[in-house]
Amino acid sequence: MEQLVELIANAKRMTALTGAGISTESVIPDFRSSGGIYTQREDAMDLLSLSTFYSRPKDFYEFFRAAFLQYSNVLPNRGHEVLAKWEKLGRLSAVITQNIDGLHQAAGSERVLELHGHLRTVHCPKCGAEMSMEEAKKYEPYPVCPKCQVPMKPDVVLFEEPLPEDVFGEALTEVGKTDLMLVIGTSLTVSPANLLVNYRNPNSRLVIINMSSTPYDWTADLVIRGKAGDVLSQVDGELGW
Ligand code: NAD
């Protein structure tokens, strides 16, 4: 922990890459931990794919609602809050997140690059019309475009879909400039988000804060096994910012 405090205190341009693990302390299950979404349904990846959305929208939405839409009243935790505080102090330049839950913004983070989209809206794949998720939730069994009468797609990146080019491009630029990359609460198994670790500034340091091992651990300058909220709030306390 001392090493982490020192690295953060000396960083000029710190960037965080977060995953579902930062939100488990807000009681949103991740994918791969025990009790995670994959342990509840073996076919979760298939259900959350673009082809299932197109071919079986009812099955897609049934699972999507259960997996993500029931968490709309969840609050950010200390992990999200510390990152938002560090951004306000000018110490953290951006949060790059794989999460779709909006909890970084709810904690006060302003520069959040959402690699996998968000739960705020749905779109018609045919005419491009937008609808808020609040409105979309009222439809059973799934939201339908009032004009085209086709299922509307949540603005999250599904399996089989590419990442939004502009957001991924901005994330690449960001990690290219960072001198300290904090990777928090992600298994680093989902591509291309995990590749950001490889594309970071070659002179930067890498810290991984995660409950379990990741394929990138051996490349890191420091690996901390612990809960994101505990680790970040302890470090923040020791920094005394
Ligand atoms: P993942 O489930 O593959 O990995 C989560 C990692 O976080 C695991 O290695 C686990 O050990 C660790 N972890 C769990 N709780 C932790 C905690 N309190 N502190 C530190 N580490 C903790 O998730 P991923 O790597 O983000 O990739 C899966 C995909 O799942 C992402 O694309 C994301 O969009 C999606 N997802 C998002 C949410 C969300 O928005 N909250 C929830 C589930 C899945």
C-alpha cells in the first residue's frame, strides 16, 4: 500500500481503467466472480449478443432486464467517489470504464469514457430514433420503435458488436499520455478494452487493483489484491488530499 501511495503522489497524469468489479460493492454483480452473472446463466454471453437481440428480442430483453435494469436505484461506492475526488483535484485525467451502470458519473466523475456504452437510452436500429431507458422500460416484453414497429436496441455494446470508434480512439489517446495507469476491478479478459493496457505510454507505470488474478498481472509494476472501495479509500486517506 505504501508503494501505491507513493506512485499516486508522484503521478502527473493518472488514468483509471475500471470494470464490473468496482461496482460489486454497490451490489451490482460482475460477470466472472462467484455469484456473478455468468455463474447464474451459462448462456449469458450468447443471450447478450447482437444476434440474439435480432433473432430473439424477447429472450434478449428478459435476460437484459434481470441482469442490468433492476439496478437503476443503486448508489456509487467509495471506490467511485475517490476517483471522482481525484479528478476534481486535477490528479486523475479520466476514467475509462467497461461498465454501463453510470455510477462513475453518479459519484461526480466528469470525464468518463464509456467503452461499452450505457443504460440511459435505446435506439431504433432502422430509423435511428432515440428513446430514454425510463420510457423503454414501460414496454413489455421489449421496447418497440413507434414509427418502424421494430425492437429498439439498448445503447450498450453487445457481444459481436464493435466498440464506439470515437470513445475507443479517445481512450487510446488518453492511455498514450498517462504516466500512471490504475486498472481497477476488471478481469482484463474482454477485448479490445483489455488491450488498452498494452497501448499505454511505454514510460508509464501500471497498477492492478483486483480481487483475483488477471492475465496482465506479471506486466504490472504493482498488483494489489483487495476490494476496490477499501483499497482506494485507504490510499486516499494516506495521501491526505
Ligand atoms: P468481470 O466480471 O470479467 O471481472 C470483474 C473482476 O473484478 C474480477 O476479476 C473480480 O475478481 C474483480 N472484483 C470483483 N469485485 C471486486 C471488488 N470489490 N474490488 C476489486 N475487484 C473486484 O468484469 P469486466 O472485466 O468488467 O468485464 C466484463 C464485462 O461485463 C464488461 O464489458 C462490462 O461491460 C460488463 N458488466 C458491467 C457491469 C456494470 O456495469 N456494473 C456489470 C456486469 C458486467
